[in-house]
Amino acid sequence: MGIPQHSLNPGRAVPSARDHGQEVLFEAGGTITADAIVYSSAASSGRATVVVADDDARSTSDGSLWVAIHAAASGQQVRCAKYRILNNVNTSSGAVGGSVYLSDDGGWSHVPGSYRVRVGTII
């Protein structure tokens, strides 16, 4: 499984478009916020676990990247998708067509982290 391609849409709805891809149910390995970029890390009680992704940790992980569809506390179930179109995101420091990267401290950034993990495009 590859890198999810998130599309950051600055305040516009995309008509007739699904806003996320295939959904999978995971167990949260820590506190997860809605729309967080997460990666699957290990199995817990027979269910794959996801934790918030960051560029530094991702470099040593064999897990795949996902987007959390909703918030979850550690140990709760969380639905994740391979991609998601995010609306009402401040993209003022980027440009339409610009790349979005996984940041060194979790989340996303217009500036690549240490390992340059591209996670999306501004649309």
C-alpha cells in the first residue's frame, strides 16, 4: 500500500465527488483527531493499530499511511481511509497544484520533512 494522496481544498466543495477512499477499521494506538494522517503500526487484540504519523517515525515504519475519518481515544476503534479531500484548510502559504508533505512533528506541511514523504496536493 502506498502513500495516500490527500487533496487540500481551500474552502470549496467538490460536487459529485466522494470525499474519501476505501475505509478500514483500526484500533487507535493513541489519541487520534479527525483528518489526522496516521500509519498502521502493529496488531493489538487481533486488530491492526494506527498512530499519528510523522515524517521521522515513518522513515523506520513498514506500515501504510491512512487518514482518520473521525477522532478516537487510545484503544477505541477508528475508521480510516486511503485518501480524503479536506475542506476549509488554510493553504495560504501554498499554491493550487502545490505539494503537501508529512511533517516531522505529525500532520502535514507545505515544506518537506527530513524524509520528503509527499502526502497530497492542494486543489
